[in-house]
Amino acid sequence: MTTPIIKYFAYEHLPEPLQKVSKPIGDLARQMDDAIPEGPEKSAGLRKLLEAKDALVRAALSGGRLNDQ
């Protein structure tokens, strides 16, 4: 069973430079979702991973280095 938060790790809709930031984190989230049993710590970990992904995508947007990658 997939945890509902996983839908927020989708990256296919993003421009390619942002996919380079988001995809590895999304892949890790899916791997952890499959490997770890349901529980409050899994939920907290995935939520924090989502926060990190969002921050890194914003950093890539504001850093102006998207075309350099």
C-alpha cells in the first residue's frame, strides 16, 4: 500500500532542470515507503523529506543556476 503523501513527490510535471533536483528525492521517498512499515515515524520522515524536497526545488528556482546544470 502506498502512503498518500507519496503523490506530492511527483516530478514528471516539472521542467527538466527541476526534475534533476526533485527526482532523486522522490525516488528515495518511494523506496522508503516500500521498505518501512506504516507508523508515525515513517509519516514524520516522509513529511520531512517532502519539506526538504520543496526547499531544494525553491533553492534551485531562486538560485538562477538551472540552465548551468
